Amino acid sequence: MRHTASNGVLFFEGTPNYIKKSKQLNVSLDGIFKGSQNTSLTEIKKILAEQCLEAECNAVINFQYGQKSSGLFLTLLSRDDVAWYGSGYAASVDEAAFKK
């Protein structure tokens, strides 16, 4: 299964075989007082990787990410109305199985 890595954590958009799922992870970076359009996927992965390592896991599975509008009210208060989000599950995977 294809994967990427960030800060020592593997990221899978699906669910690889032979995993132990731990806890759900979520992050949202909005632009209420700062421009979140300048935020990148790298920052989302960095935060999720930190959460994953805190859960004593080495992978994020079912990784999803994207941008969404914050809504009309927040648009009036902020510099932009875009929020980045990321989610997945912290998991332990056998890294040797994915280095082949």
C-alpha cells in the first residue's frame, strides 16, 4: 500500500493490513485572525504526526485532508474564510512490511 512519511510517521489514506488502531486524530487550522490559505498540507501532517507520536504510534491511517469554507459569519470577521483540516487514526504498523 502506498504511503508517505512526515516527522517519522507513516501516512496512509487507506487501512493497511496488520495494524493496531489506537485513537482518532483531528486538526483544523482556520483563518479567523490569520490567513490560513498560506497554511500547507505539511503543517497539517506535522501536527498529526505529533499527536500520533504522543499516542505512542508510528502511523496515521485513513488519513483525510482538505480545505473548507468557514461560513458567512466567520468570513466577515477574518482575513480569509478557508480552513485546512486533517484527520485519521493513530495506529501501530510493522514498518518492515512497507519497506519492501
